[in-house]
Amino acid sequence: MKLKNWKEVVPGAVVTEAGSALKFKTGSWRSSKPRWKEENCIQCLFCWIYCPDMAVKVKDGKRAEFDYDYCKGCGICALECPGKKGQKAIVMEEEGK
Amino acid sequence: MGKIVAATGNEAVAEALRQVNPDVSSAYPITPATDIMQRFTSFVSNGKVKTEMILVESEHSAMSGCIGASAAGGRVMTATSSQGLALMWEELFIASGTRLPIVMALVNRALSAPLNIHGDHSDGMGARDCGWIQLWSENAQEAYDNTIQAFHIAEHMDIRLPAMVCLDGFIISHSIERIEYLEDDKIKNFVGEYKQLNPLLDLEHPVSYGPLILTDYYMEYRKAHDEVMSKVSKVVLDVAKDFEKISGRKYGLFETYRLDDAEIGLVILNSAAGTSKDVIDEFRSRGIKAGLLKPRLYRPFPYKEIGEALKGLKAVCVLDRADAFGGSYGPLFIDIASSLYPYKERPVLFNKIYGLGGRDYMPAHAEQVLSELVEAAKTGKVKQIKEYIGVRE
């Protein structure tokens, strides 16, 4: 993406374009990564509600894969996940392993 | 024809604000600015203005309220002094960096400690580089006129920056002077309808204010701010021309008094300029070519224009009603020295610190400085570059 010069920036750093956070991929900040174990998922969608970004995707009302472009690895989804019979549907794993 | 009244500086500023009738004001009282907002809140209570008045719990909140209201899309103003301005510190930069044309009356007062409530420029000088426009006023009439013009300058579509109107605490804020108020409809037409750039409350065009700007863009915003600052002088002069049409009063970037053929000159801000002019007349009557320069637009500082106006003099004394701690010179002196730096031929320059904490600046002080200037012009030498005057040794 070509960066704007000082003559092109909006006065006062006002963001005039809706949804422009999409352009700012923050997944590279991650040091641990959530992994979805579908077999333990009860489709409660708590992970989707609790995700502070929009890194949990939902398709046709059902839990879909993580969007790792935006997941910063905060681990909230894994913490909130009730899982099935004591088995978490989201587990955190170290990046690079 | 306007109305001639006897009014204090604070009363005059409050009257200007009534006539401008801003959408929102968010304020917190502090001596000696309290009186402005006290009078203004009476206008609000009595239905004289349509302003939404937000009474907050501190100046930090006062300026925050102004920022929110301005971003939302309103014409906004407030007033403060000294510690109040100091408490607004981080918001001052947010207001200017966000390019919000808030107008604020700053009734200049000394900073603590030691605690002091009187006229002194250390508050305004401390905030001189916070990205705001600063207009300084010698008397109540100038404070009134500058307040009205400040809205027009700040809100100009080429500028969009907050503006501070400075007047001396007590000396001007609480002293009664003869002053001319213009008619309400003239002021209403002069300031016109307010239009915010990218208002938060425009639901058709949703925007976000205050994003995180990192290393890849921060410098571009700062450069853009600096560039806007360089356009302020022209707008100030244009607005002054328009203001002259409705008031008959002339304003520039600075005022010169008997300076054209002067050999020695004083540079001094605000109320003490009045006292100095009297003494300059006295020196002139003795055949001494003395003059004065009083900056009006202090930020952005018109370095080039002031340099041009002073370069031909033999000796100049800059009087500061604030010190810049750090073993250096007073803030106004530093700016004047910078404005003269580009010239090979320039006057000898010295700096006097006067009137701190409201200490009286008397004609005798101006006489002392002018006599020293006569000597400096003759010898081309300065005995001491910076010195406190009116202080017990």
C-alpha cells in the first residue's frame, strides 16, 4: 500500500472511511495462537462474542475458522470457551512450535 | 454606531462571547478568568444566548468537554488562567492536533509556586508551542476585538486551529475602561454560520476521531500542522481587514508605535505597552528617536515581518513578563533574537524581566530601559544581556 504524504492526510487525523481497520493487519503481534478443536465445540459462539477484534468468523450461524490476520493471541476466547465434557474447543499454542 | 460603555476586560470578553453566541461552552472557574464565565453563565440562565453550558469539575474536563463538543460539530469556547491552563496541558495538544477551532480567553496570571493570582505571562508562554494560535491584547478593547476575530481566524477553512486570546490578569481583566461594543447583528454576520469539518454527529458520513498514529504517519500530521501554522498570518490580516470595515479599528500581526524612524525600540506584550508608549512620547519630545513594537499574533510568531520591522534599529530591549527557566532569556526575547538572526546588520539586543506576579510596571521602569537603550545605541555595547528590573537587590 502506498503511504500518503503530508498533503494528503485528513486534517486532525480524522478517519473518514468506515471499516478502515481492515487494512491494518495485526496478526503479526501474536505470540500464542488459538487452535479450534471442532470436535469439542458446542456452537455457543461465546468466542465470537468475547473476541475483542473480529478474529472469530461465523458462517451460516455456525462457528468457522479463526481469521489469523487480526487475531493477536489474547487468549480470551480460549478462557471463555465452555467446551464439551471438560474438554476445551479452543486451546492456546505457542507460536513457532 | 456601536455602544460606548465603561467595562472591565472580563466584561468585554463576556460581551463578545454573548454576541458570538457559541453552541457549547465547557468551563471551570479560576481567578482572574472566573468573571468571564460567571457573566456568560448569567447570559445562559437569562436566555440571552442559546449556548449549552457544561459545568465541569476541573479544567482538564473543561477542555475535554470543548474538544468533544467541537468534534461533534459545535462552535465552542471557554476561558481560563494560570493553573487552569496548566491542567489543560494535554488537552491543548489534542485540540490543536485534532484541528478543532475552539476559542479560549486566557486571562494571564502567574504560575505557582509561590502561589500568586496576579497578571504575569508565564501561563501563556508555557503553552506557546502547543499548536494553538495566540492573540495578545493590550487593553479591554483589544481583548473584545481579538475575541471576535479569533473565531473567524480559528474557523477559517484554511486554518481550523484553536485560538487563545490573552489579556493581563487584573490589570485589564478587572479594571474599568472606556470601550466600544459593536452591534449584535454586525458580530453575528461577521462570525457567520459555523461549519465543522467532518463532524462526529453527521450520521450520513460517519467518522472516527483520535486514532492511533504510529511511526508511519505521525510526522506527516505534524508537517501538515506546521504548514497550516504558516498560513495563519495571512488569514489574521484578512480577518483584520474585514473587522476594520465593521469597527473602524485597524489590526495587524503586531503594532508599531513611532517605530518607523526610531533608533531605539522596546518590544513588549499586552498592558505594559500602554505605559511604555507614554514614556516613548516623553523621550520623543526630548528629541530621542524611540519607538515600540507590540506583538499581537504571538503564535505563530511572525518572525520575518518582525525581523524586517526591527532590523534597522540601533538598539532594542525586549521586555518579558515571564522568565524561561533554564539559564536562558525570556521567551519573547528568544523569539525576537531568532527573528533578527538572519540579518547581518541588526540592533544590539538585551532583555529585561519585569512585572512578575503582577508587580507594577511603572513609567520609571520604561525610562530606565530607554535610557539604557540610548547608551547601548551610542556604544554598540550591552552591559548585561538579561536582567530583572523592579526587583529588590
